[in-house]
Amino acid sequence: QNRERRTYTAKTMDELKTIADTQSGYIKAMWCGETACEDKLKDVTGGVKSRCIPFHEDTVSDVCVCCGKPAKHMVVWGRQY
């Protein structure tokens, strides 16, 4: 229950950054599969990295949260503490 309560959803990079800056927990967001986008997201958010790609992926949006290309996966993102 605690994990579910602290899991947020972001459709844009701005939403993801705001959530990362103001909340603790996990963020569901779409990803194109490119490591360049994963690296950029980590740099822009101050350390948020991909934590996992769930077996049952939700469709948050159709495009990557970072670059806007078609998304391949829904990823759970978060900071490592």
C-alpha cells in the first residue's frame, strides 16, 4: 500500500522533474528505449534513474517523456538512496 501511495505518473519531462523535486517514491513514465534519453533524464532530474520495466506495463502516453519519440516501454523511475 505504501509503494502504491508513493508511485506517481508523469507524461512530460516537466511533470517528471516536478515530481522528483517535490515527492519521494517512484514515477511511472514512458521511454523510447534509447540510453541517451535515460542519461539525459538522470542529468536533468539530479539522479533519477530507471528502476524497472514491469511485466505488466501501463500505457501512460504514446511518446517518450524525454525526447517525444514513440515510446517502447513504461518504466518505473526513481532515485537510489
